[in-house]
Amino acid sequence: MDLDFTTVLLLAFFGFVAAFIDSCVGGGGLISLPALLGIGIPPHLALGTNKLAGTVSSATSSITFISMGKFDKKLMLYLFPVSFIGAMIGARTVLFVPQEILSVLVMVMMGIIFIYTLLNKKFGHDVNFKGYTRFTLGWGIPLTFLIGFYDGFFGPGTGSFFVFLMVLLFGYDFVIAAGNGRILNLASNIAALLVFLLEGQFIFLPGLLMGIAMIAGATLGARMAVKTGVRYVRPLFLLVSISLIGKMIYELLFTQP
């Protein structure tokens, strides 16, 4: 695929912005995927290309959160392979389930998450870790699998779902939840990317260019999340959630045949 200078600049800009947001609360696909579609990449190839760039982004932000100690090592040892397996199965089954059905379900879930977070002012402000109990792991493992599956199958909002899970179920604040969420999102991104690579469903150059720009965005976003804390991450989480809901409503009403 031939890329002119303007297209390269657009990929770099949108890649940077997408990774900056994604490193904190997820939802970067709201920006990166439309950017790839906008330069003329067909939808089935754009998904794989976006996973290539997104894997670079999630790896960068994960390394940043890990280096700053904003994650739970023990929990990640439990849940990283669960997210990976879920995403691989999801990517393999993407052709067999109508995405329209899943899109409506995700829109409803994101609406519930947005309202819950908006109404609970202290939600995610403090660390209220609930431990590795039968309840937390009994729910955490299957829910991580389902979110991983969703990322391999469809994708938008995966990081936000992981962050919400970490806050609601395990009791982390938004910053540690963001670190855990990025690591779990890295697992699902790698798994889905492997499937797309094996199927040849990607275009290397745009994905690489966007991924390089995402390194800077992900690093800056993760560092800002740690430095400014919940007062920055929580409103960004709400903004991304409502943006995702709006995008899905628009697509459901105006782009369906």
C-alpha cells in the first residue's frame, strides 16, 4: 500500500492520540480504527492492522505501568493467560456470530458502566483491595475470559471493561486498575494479532507507522495517569465510555443497511 506524506502524518497523529487515551482507560480503538478505515483500508484488513498497532501501544503502556509499580503482579499471573486464551477463541469465531448482536449488548453494558461510575463519586478513588478470594477469582477468571473473547471478536471498549472490572470486583483505584487493564489488554491484543497474522488479515506498513507513533502516546498517557492519579483518569474514563456509546448508537441508527 502506497502512503503519501499527508497520510503518514494522519496515521502518526491519530495513533499518538489513540494510544494516549488507551493507555489510561482503554477506548483508543475509537480513534485508531476509523483512521485506518479513513485512508481506504477495507474493514476486515483494518481490524488486523489496528491490532498490530494496538499491540505496540498496549506493550508500551504496560511496560510503563510495570516500571512504575502500578500493577498487581500476582493477579496478572492468574489472569494474563485467561485473557490470552479468550481473545484467541474470540478471534477464531468472529466469522460465525453476527457482530450487530454483540454491538447492542456492548452498548447496553457500556451504558450501565457509565451511569454507575457517574453516580458513584468515590468509585475508583481509593484502593480497597478485596484479596484473592473464591469470590473475586471465581468471578474474575470467567469475566476476564469473556472480555478477552470480546476483544478478539469485536474489540471497542475492551480496555475500559478491564479497568471497570479491576475497580468494581477487586477494589483497586483507577490508576492501578489502568495498569492491570493494560497488561490484560496486551494479552488479548497479542492473541488476536496472532490469529490475524496467520490469516493474513492485516497491512504491515500502516500498522507499523501507527504503532511507532503509539509508543510515544502510550508512554506519555501512562505516565500522566500515574502522576495525576484518579482526578485525571476517572473523568477520562467517563468521556471514553460515553463516546463509545454514542459511536455505537450512531452506527446502529445510520450505517446499518
